[in-house]
Amino acid sequence: MPIRVTLDQLIVKKGLKARDLAAEVGLSETQLSLFRSGKVKGIRFRTLAKLCAALECRPGDLLDYDFDPADLAAVEED
């Protein structure tokens, strides 16, 4: 998938533990782990906002995109 979650790099950069971040934003460690690994299909904006507030970052700091021409083809098919 061309969308990559870059949360791990930010956690390391901030010197945090994932367990502490999960507790601060009100997620289970399992939920945060699934997001960190990119194994979720979506995230609520409220959860994204909580992560950004806790990490003092913007949504773009948590996600990255690798261009894939197939994404454009999928739009044309809809």
C-alpha cells in the first residue's frame, strides 16, 4: 500500500515509549501497535488529533505516501 505510517520514527525521535503514548491518547497497546504496523484500514480523525496533540506534530508527520499510478486507475474506474 502506498500510504505508510511513520509513527515509529516520531516515537523514537521524541524519546517516548509506545505504551506511554497509547495510555496518553486513550488507545490500547494493541490498537496503537496495529496502527504503527499499518495493519488498519482507517483511523478516526479524533484519534489522529489526539496522537498529534500528544506528539506535538501534524498528521503529515505520522503518514507518508509513495506514488502509485494504480491509485489513479482506481479513481477512473469509480
